Amino acid sequence: MGLEQLYQQVILDHSKSRHGSGLASTAAPEGAASGQSHQLNPVCGDEITVRVAVSDGHVSQIRWDGAGCSISMASASVLSDLAEGMEIGEFTGVIATFRDMLRSRGKVTADPEVLGDAAAFEGVSRYAARVKCAMISWVAAEDALGQAVSKSGK
Amino acid sequence: MVATPAHLLPSVGLPSAAQLGNEEVLRIRNDFPILQQPVNGMPLVYLDSGATSQNPLSVIESEQEFYEQRNSAVHRGAHFLAVEATEGFEDARATVASFIVADWDEVVWTSNATEGLNLLSYSFLNASLPGAAPEAAQFALGSGDEIVVTEMEHHANLIPWQQLAQRTGAIVRYIPVDDHGVLDLEAAESIVGPRTRILAFTHASNVLGTINPVERLVRLAHGVGALVVLDACQSAPHMPLDVKDLDVDFAVLSGHKMLAPTGVGVLYGKSELLNAMPPFLTGGSMITTVTMEKAEFLPSPQRFEAGTQKISQAIALASAANYLTETGMGRIHEWESVLGMRLVEGLASIPGVRVLGPEAGVERLGLASFDVEGVHAHDVGQFLDSRGIAVRVGHHCAQPLHRRYGLTATTRASTYLYNTTDDVDALLEGVAAVRGYFGA
């Protein structure tokens, strides 16, 4: 398969625009419960810190700081766009869908209705070495979300 | 009686006196089945031998021949196959010993170089414990002792020493590298001192390509009574290696980096040292007398070879050593220097590319690690793969070294005797196109 299926234009664009980056420079919204998670990929040294804030049963803000390849940076950017404002249960469902797609070795077709721009990562599932790159920010978000939810007492 | 196969005989053909060139390299490449295949529709350009080299057919056949004709346990059994297997195994040891100019009983088979370094570290730890034999006292470490390594070490030649230090109260000190990937020898002279018990360093850097001044470091260490451990993983496959001439106390190397299969490596040690060291792994094959209470151990090398050994891999490693000797280690080294220079000069002239290690024109191994501004190493590697070019990306098991240069990951192209200047040029052409593709 060609490089274009891996590096879809939406991935290349997000890898540069990096929506949601700037954790250190942005405070969590007042009154929201937040959690923060740092993840490291020891294979390549990529790392990311994601902070998730929740209020009224919704993800009220996602911010992240990280360094890594275009796949990992684009994935964090897409995640931020997708998750903000989403109901918590729906977000955990989307994380599970994204993970299933990435682990499917190309067998699961992405549904843009559910995954939005994250559907562009479908091609990554055929590159076993790159699955972690796409997944790292989502793993951090999942962990941070869990912390935020338990702090919010839900 | 099955005759010893020609590839195991110690007398191998003399290498040609002429320098290696593209024409002969293309003939050499024909010996390597894996290099004949296309990758992503392109001819494979394999530039990842620093991680794992490929096997010539003669090496693959030597392993197959063992299983077809001689497979048996070694050093036990009185039957025909047991004798055949033992002879093959010990002939292989003699061949590999002669490849590094050691005596046969100074070559201990290990699974890889990492295991060789852990063997040393754990043996020295055993020597440091209460109840160790008196002859092991020379290896005992304690509070106030220092283990010196360099900033350019592979994790395999770093973490075993960190662990040994943590367990014995010793400390680890580092000889720094300068901006051009060269060891700071002035600093080394102030760091290596009366407290130094072990100086462990790489002969040649897997990241920088730097070839270290072994003789000078050995003199420094021996001057203060310290033991010298040489990581020869990147030198043994690529240049003539004479452990006796270098006068190192220990050296490790890895089979799969020198045309042999994975799962086999070598620990070299001076015979008198090996025989005074406490064993690391214990069990069958390494003992003389065993009672319900205790055991006595065989001398080296069996002392360190508990359990059933990697017999076919050892035989294949000897076959690889013969292939290299016949080609000529000096010629291989010269050719790879040519490729290394071409790599560095070419990469350095591409805008936005920063090459680590010695500058263009300075001697280095036939490898180069580099950073492409604005493009992560993983993306560089993926882009090159789409052109059939295999390189390594990441920190190459040298995180402290990458940190030293303010990087987390680089791309590394590493050559071997089967690479032509066309391979280097294909890489350079690919790297030149990377930033455009990713819009960097």
C-alpha cells in the first residue's frame, strides 16, 4: 500500500496545526474536575501529556503538550477537536472504537460518522510499528479522563 | 565419518589484495538471498546492518547442514552424532577465537553481547558477596569504587554497570563526548583514577560512527589497575579486531551483527581472569563434582556455559567469520570508510539535515545518524521505506547520548560489505525529498 494511505492529507495538516496543544500555557476551566496523564513511547522517545477537564457529564476541555512524529501529533490534534464538548460515555465509546480500528490490521473500516477526522488513521492499522504513535495521546486522554471522573465524584 | 565441511576448516582462502569496489560488492551481494527481493515494488536497499546484518547462503547452509547431519547434544554421549556435534561446536569456537586473535578457552558463547555484559556484571556482583572465593576478590566492588563508562554507550554497556553499582555501593562515572562525537580524553584522564575498578567502553559507536582510541584508554585503565571491558559489537563485524594486541581484559560481540544468525554472541576474557571469576548461570555442563551440599566448577569456557548451548548458531557464527576472513576484514573496513565518507558528505550537504558524530572527512564507521529539521525520525524512516530503503529510527538504545545532543530520536543508515555507492546515493536522494513531502 502506498504512503498516501498512511499519511492522508488530514493527518499531514493536523500534524502541523496541532489543535489543543498548549497545556502548560492554558489553565483548566474553573469549576471543572481535571486529570492529567503523561505517556512515553520507549521505542522512539515520543512523549505526550494530556489534561482532560470534565463538567456536567461532558468533556469541557482537552489540552496537551508533546513531541513526536507526525502520526502522534496529528492524532492528539484530532482527538482534541473530537472530544471537546462530548458526553463522557460517548467519549469512552469513541476511544474504544478508535482502538479497535487501530488494532485490526486493516480489517475494520473506520466510520467517519463516529470518528470524524480520526477515521483518517484507518491506514495506520496496517503499519503495526505505527499503531502506538496514533494511540499514545488517546491512552493518555483515557487515563486523564478516568482521573477527572473520579475527582468529580461521578 | 562425515568430513568437516569446507566452511568450517580453519584455513580459509586469502582475501584479494585489491580494494573492494562496486563490481565485487555486487558479486558479494549475490551471496545474500534476502537482498535479492523487492520491497514496496523497489529493489531493497538495506542500510540497517548496524542493527542486524544479513546472512550469506554459506552461513544459512552451515546451520541447515548441522541439523541435517550432526544434530546432537555436545560434551556428552558416546555416539557418533554426539561426537560430530561436539567437534563442530569446538571447531567453531577455535575459528571465532582465531577471528579475534584469542585462544580457544578465552571464547565463551553467549546469547548475544548483552548477555556477555550481564555475565560480567553478575559475576562481579557474585564476587562482591560474602563467601566469594579468594581468587574472586580482584573483581569485588564496594562503596568508594568507581565504574567508568562513556556518554556514547549503548544501553547494553551501561545498564548492567548501573545495576552492579547500585547493588555494590560503587558509582558510575562518564567520560563525556564533544560536539563532534569524540571522547574527551583530557576529561578521561581526570576521571579514570585510583578508585576506578572497571573501564567499559565501546570500540566504535553505533550512533556516531566514532572509532575510539582503544590503546590509549587501555593504557589509562591499566595504569590505575582497572579492568577494561570492550564493546566490540560495531567493530568486530567491520574492521580487523585483535583483542590480544589491544590488550583489553574482556570484549563482547554479537553474531547477528556479523552475518550470523541471532541468538549467539561471544564474551572474550583473558584466560586467567575468566578462571578466577565466579560463575553467572549455574547448572549442567559447567561442573566437575556435585554433592548434595555444593558443586565445583569447570574452568573457562565451560564454566560460563551452563545448560544446552546454541550449537548450530555457534557453527553458523564460525561460518560467518570465515566468510568475512575470506573477503578480508581490512578490505571491508576500507570499503565501509568510503561509504561512510560518502554518506556524511552527502547528508551534510542536504539543507536541514544535521549529521551526528565526526565531521565529513574524519574517519568513521560506514554509518551515519542524522536529524531532519521539522520531520520526526519515524516519518523519515517510513518515507524511505516506501522507496525500498531500510534504515533504523529511534534512539538506537542510546538515550543519554541523544539527550547530550538535544535529540530524542534520529535516523541511522548503516552499511556493510554488501552495500554499493548506489545504495548510499539512493538514501541521499530519498533524504533530500523528505522535507518536501512533509512540508517541513
